[in-house]
Amino acid sequence: MKTFKIFILVAIALVGFSFTIQQKKATPWEIPAEYKKMENPLANDKASVNKGKMVYMKHCRSCHGNKGLGDGPKAARLKTFPGDFSSAEFQAHGDGELFYKSIIGRDEMPNYEKKIPSKKDQWAVINYLRTFKK
Amino acid sequence: MRTEYINKKAKNISIFESITGLFVILLILGSSLNVNAQTDEFANEPVSGTFESGLLAETQTVATPFAGEFELHIQHRFGLIENGLEDVFGIYATSNIRMGLNYGITEKFMIGYGYTKEFKLQEFHGKYRVLTQTESNSIPVSVAVYGNLAINSQDKSVFGNDYKFSDRLSYFSQLLVAHKFNDNFSLQFGPSFTHFNKTDTLVEHDKVALSLAGRAKVSPSMSLFFEYDQPLNIDDMREFASDENDPEANLSFGIEIGTSTHVFQVFMSNYEGITPQRNILYNKNKIGDGDFLVGFNILVRF
């Protein structure tokens, strides 16, 4: 009976583990040149960061987490890790590149041009993403 | 008798004037606060998020779904809270439910269908956003027009002897004017006109009403809101001499939580009809008597 219990525990652990390692790291993005050199037209001030926070908490938080660590409540069900926005690697991207990743999207990262229709809101989110920098 | 009528009229007009006046003052105040707003490239962009969704408690707002987007509405009103623990503040009392589907044909135009449990109302409606406020306030308000047609689909014996299909029809139309003051605060004013082809005995067929609604954000995804509806029971516009069947005003207030795909509203309200024309013409629940009920609206976008 004891071995059976241990067997069940190991089986559960294995199943659980196999689900966690299924989430793969994102492959590198192919960002069009026009976005790479695109400049952020919105000043990175308190007002725009606050606006960006509102948009982030509404549209992004559920996957990317409150602090941008990729640990939101829906993140575990994604096939791809949503990324750690506090990392130096992420913050090294230019604003235009972040804009493409955030608003245009690909695969599991949806397009937000319709859901965040205001250009000002779109760039405000980018300014808010900068506050995650460690 | 005559003076009583005049006094009453004066009272009604003063309510009307004070509500309109308040809105105008707030509008001017809001515009003046934003005079020094940025003259950047976003100046002529439409403002976003004046309201979280096209519905706020009992009223429509200037918001419409995006082009090609569906909205599923589930609206629920419990019974009056007056019985206390006996029916757990109305939760176990008779309730009213509406389910509806809206579709955004363009960014500015939506159509929808819904059905309400009470009176088996089948409702078709449409909303068109005529103007959208801009970031620089070059257009200071968002304006939308809303109209609906409700068909009472109860058994025809309900309609009495001379039954005609048109007896089932009722209409509601509203002009909505909203101003977003800043990221946290928006107000909306909405005069409306209600018409029923057939009403209960000594109930008027037409009613003009005013609505004032507002929302204040308390956190990035949560806000507090209120809504007030005043039917204009003015003697000059009265169809019958008696004011016995005059409808009562409504006050709704509650909290709203908005996410990317859902909007949740939980609130207290005097209205139990859900469909606006039913609320405007037949409400007997008084604010002063504490005839409130708990209601919630859930919206799913897909």
C-alpha cells in the first residue's frame, strides 16, 4: 500500500512537471525595420505612466502579471512564457520594438490595435513597461 | 387647486433646470481645466474610455462596441431589499433577467437584440455615435443617439378586447452627451423620450425623462458610478388630469470592474424593469422610501 501511495505521488509529480516544462521560451521576434527605428511620440512623464498603468491593468495584467514578471493568473495556461519585463534583455529593446511586440503581436500575444484603439494609450503602455526596469 | 398646480409645475421645472444647469457648469469647468492640455500630435485623437462599456447600470452610454465585435449582456435584478433577512435582501425574491447580444457594425454604429423576463419583452435596439470627444477638447463632448423597439410577447389576452399587434410595441429613444474630464472622471447627460402604444388604465403613453450618470475610477481597473433618472411629470404635458400614476425617479450607484474581455457592475437601484421604457413609465419604487434592489450587469466581449 505504501509503495502504491509513493507511486501515485511520483506519478502526480511527473504529470505536473511535464506540464510545467511544456511552456517554452519565446523564439526571437522578427521586427520590421520601420518599427525598429520608430520613436515614441509620447513624453515619458507621470501622466503618461499613469495612463499606461490603467491600460496595462486592464489588458495585459492577466498574463504578464502585476509586476511584468510573466506570472499573471492566465500565464500558466500559455504555451509560451510571456517574458520578464524587468530583465535587462527586455529593457534593452527600443520603444518602437516594444510597440511592435505589445500592440501588433504574434501567435499567443494577441493584436491590440482594436482593443486599445487610441495611439496615446498604445504608447502610454510602452512608457509604463519602462517602470518595471530593475 | 390652480395654485397647487402652478407650484407643482414650478417645482418640476426647477428640478429640470437645476439638473441641466449643473451639467452645463460642470462641462464648462471641465473644458477650462483642460485648456492648457498638450498641443501635441495626439490633440485631435478621440479620447478613450469615457465609459467602460455601452451600458452603465440602467442607462446606455456613449460607448459602442468595436467594429466586428460581439457583446453578450447578462443583466439581473433581485427583488427589493425591504424584507431584510426574510428573503436575504431580495436575493430569494422574484427577480428579473435580461440577456442580450450587441454587434458593432462600424466603430460608431451598433445594433442589438435582447429579451427580458418580465412582460416577455423582445427588444431590438441601435446606437450611433455622432461625435467623439478629442484629446484637445476641440470637440468637447461625445454625442450618441440610441433607440429601441420592444415587443411585449405575452399572450394576447393580456391586451384586452380590441387586440391589435401594435398594442405590443413600445419605443424608447435617447440623446446621450458625455464629457470625459480626465482619466478618472466622466459624466453623461441624457434626455429621453418613451412611448407605449398601449398602457395600463390611466397611465400616460408618452414620457420625457432626463438622466445623469457619472463614473470615477478608484483603481486602474475599478470604478464607482452613479446614475439618476428623472421622469418629467409636468402638468402641461399631462395626458390625464390625475397624477396618481406618475412614475418615480431612480437612483443607482455601485462599483464596476473592467477587464480586457469582461465588464462587471454590481449596484443598488430603484428600477426593476431593465428595459428602459418599462423603467421610465412604470417605476413605483421611491428613492425616499428606500425601495432599492441589488442588481448586476455582466458583459462579455468576443
